[in-house]
Amino acid sequence: MRFINATWYPGGGPVDAREQHEEKRLTQGTQYFSHSVIANTSSGLPNTLPSVEVFNEHMHRLRISKDNQIVCYDTNGISTVCRAAWMLRYFGASNVRIMNGGLKKWLKEGRTVYSGSYTDGETLPEDGEYGGWAVQDPSMAITDIAKIHEIAGKLYHGDQTW
């Protein structure tokens, strides 16, 4: 099982999410999923969906396999975790869950957390099948602006058939 902290604050937010990860995370081996790093950083737009090669590179560094049971959470409950879970599914993970209530609920229930410095892949086996991620269903992501306008136009006019 792999735990992923997918906390992210738009525009840098009130705190540094990676520093927050070091302050409190579920286990020492909980991995930090950086939305701004696991992205197409050359697109000119922030947090753009990465290529499969970039995604493979990051999953290898985090020691996450598409065959792992993956539990994603964020600090606030459910603000950014959905995007990470969707990306994991888009690139081939079939057993991805979102933790109800995230770290906020975990702490409210009095559960223990780990605090300390963090290194990608920490405590997880170096050897493993961490590659092999591939786009499973390209229709899960719309990258053509004309298609987006077409769908938006249909929705605006009440056509739900897209």
C-alpha cells in the first residue's frame, strides 16, 4: 500500500505544502505528490498534465507502482486530492482511493502522525516495478480547445449528450 499526500495550494498558498508534509503525514513512507512538479513545466501554463515519460520518472522516484493499492489524501479534506487520484488513474493505476476527510479528519480522530524530514521514496523498496505507466483512456483528458468550446456550448444550451 502507498499513501500519497496530494496537498497543494494555488499560487503558493498560505503555507508551503511540502514543509507541511514534513510536519505531519500519515507514515514515514507517505509520499508527497507535488502538483507543480509532476506536470508539464514547459507548457507555459501551471500544473499542466505531464507526458507519460515525466509521470513515469516521478512515480519511479516516489517508488509508486501502478499495481500498488494507493490511498490519496490532502491536508484540508478534499480540495486537491481528486486531481492526483485522477492523474494516477489516467496513467494506469487501477486501485486508487481517496481518504475521506483527509489529514484534517485523521487528526480530529486522534490518530498518530509522523513528523520529520522527507525524501522522495523514503522507506520504500528501491527495487520494484515502478515504471510501465501509460495513458489508459485518452478521452479522460480533453486537450483540444475547440472540443472544450463544443462541450461548453452544448452544456450552455442544455444538451447533455456529449
